[in-house]
Amino acid sequence: MNTMLKSLVAIATIATSVVSSDNPEWDDLRVTWGPNFDTSFNQQPRTIGEAKDQGFELVGASTCNGSGVYNGFAYAKNDNFYITLLYDINGYIAGIQLGIPEQVATDFGQPTEKLKPPFNLVHDRYVTSAYFVDPSKICSEGRTKQSFDVEGTGTNLWLQNGTTPDDVVLIPKNQSDLVGTKWTEGRCFVTMGMHYWHNAVPDLDCETFFPALLLYNEGKLNTFGWVLLTEMMDDSFERTGINYVAAFMKSVPKCIRKMKTKVSTMHIYLTSTPYLNEC
Ligand SMILES: *[C@@H]1O[C@H](CO)[C@@H](O)[C@H](O)[C@H]1NC(C)=O
Ligand SMILES: *[C@@H]1O[C@H](CO)[C@@H](O)[C@H](O)[C@H]1NC(C)=O
Ligand SMILES: *[C@@H]1O[C@H](CO)[C@@H](O)[C@H](O)[C@H]1NC(C)=O
């Protein structure tokens, strides 16, 4: 080993030990997988202040209770509702939404009628919400700087599965706790993790396919994502041809195999090191 390489390794070792002792497990928020690290895994702002600095604007209700449909202040950039971020009353990250403009929903057939909810109409778009902190506290207490520093992006993952933010599903942080649930194990993909899809059984009714996926690495939830059974024409999504879906699902449901379009996903990383996601 030459001297330069040795010092690099030394620095990397120090950096790793600092990360493991001081940083929370969910130390980041990055969106969209891609083969190129420079143009993918896009870091998202975790406070309203940073969001505004980066050109994000309030796109939902000006009250924290999101018209009663979701909790938090909703921010998006350039009206890209596919990546809508939710912040608590103190301005700390609280969740993320997938918003689909009504016209796009009509044109692409997603969300289907059977997925309303988890999608709910807010103004002129259908939104589904994921929360990183207890949804009941987003608009009442919020987080302090200290809890944000300690906890990072959040404490747990809740997916909304009803018309109000009181109707949420708590996702197990431990992969072992998925046994016996309707989350079906898919395949491992390096830089993503071990995929889990909701009720991806052979005779799945595609119109009911839950729009979220979960990803575990070293047994822990550190990534999740959205999935839509249509080809979304926006680079916030990853698009997979039907022949390649088997790289992510162990047994591809019949109705997905018959699809004429691609499947769209959006991987959402709660970790700053997606390249270490090796299942
Ligand atoms: C949302 O909050 C505002 C202001 O606090 C309140 O006036 C309104 O009734 C609330 N709406 C719902 C649906 O809870
Ligand atoms: C969402 O609710 C529907 C209807 O009750 C249920 O069938 C489905 O399993 C739920 N999804 C999750 C992820 O719990
Ligand atoms: C998750 O797994 C770890 C290690 O197996 C265990 O110590 C911990 O108690 C588990 N957490 C929960 C919430 O079950």
C-alpha cells in the first residue's frame, strides 16, 4: 500500500467510527435510484429553512393539518408533486408524499379507484403519505433541534392507508418482524436492499396493489419507496420493463406479467450511504 492510500484508509476508518457513534441510523433523505451516483440519490432538504433556500414552496394547506387529509406542511419544488416533503410545526422533516396530478391520474390510470385510499384527493392531485415520526405529534408537538439531531430523519415509518393521518400502518424496522405479515419477500438488489412488496401473490388483483415497497439491509429498514403499475413519464421515477421485474420480485404476479407498460418505482433512502445497501 502506498502512503497516500494508507492515509486515505486511515481517514475513512476515522470517518466510519465517527458516523457509527454520533450519527443516527436514518441520517439522510435521498430520492430516486440510478446507475450514476452524480445524477441520482438526490438529497432532499430536512428542514423548511433548507427547503425554501433550495426553491421548494408550500403546495398544500397553510395549516399543519393538511385539510384533514394528512399531517404536516407540504413543500414541493417546481410543482413536482411526485416528491412532496412534509415538515412538522417546528419545520423539521416529518414525512414524504407521492402526489399525482388529477390529469396524470386520469391519463395513466393510477391510482386506481381501489387505491383511494391510500391515495386521497387534495386540491387537484391524489396524494399518499409516509411519515417518519408519529403522525399524531407532527402538528401538536413537532420536534426540537435536539431530537432531530439525535433521531435524524425519523424514528419509524408509518404509511397512511386511510382518509386521515390517524389511519396509518406502522412498518417494522426489523426485517424479522415481517414474518407472518402480508409483506412478501422479493429480491436483493445491491444499492437498494432486500425488497418487500405488499401482498405480491400470484393471483394479485393489480388494481389493489399497495403503492409502497420496503427495503431492508442487515436486517434493518433503511430504505422504502413508491410503486405504480404504469410508466410514469418523469425522472423522479425509475422505470422497469416487465421482463426485468423478476430482478426485484421473487414471483411476479400474473396481472403484472401481462402488463403492456413498464412498472414505475421511486426508491427513498433514509441513509446517506445507499451504495452500502447490500441486503
Ligand atoms: C385545521 O387547522 C385549522 C387551524 O388550526 C382549523 O381551523 C381547521 O378546522 C382544521 N381542519 C381540520 C380538518 O382539522
Ligand atoms: C390497507 O388497507 C386495505 C383495506 O383495509 C388492506 O386490505 C391492506 O392490507 C392495507 N395495506 C397495508 C399495507 O396494510
Ligand atoms: C430488532 O432486532 C434486534 C436484533 O435482533 C433486537 O435486539 C431488537 O430488540 C429488535 N427490535 C424489535 C423492535 O423487535
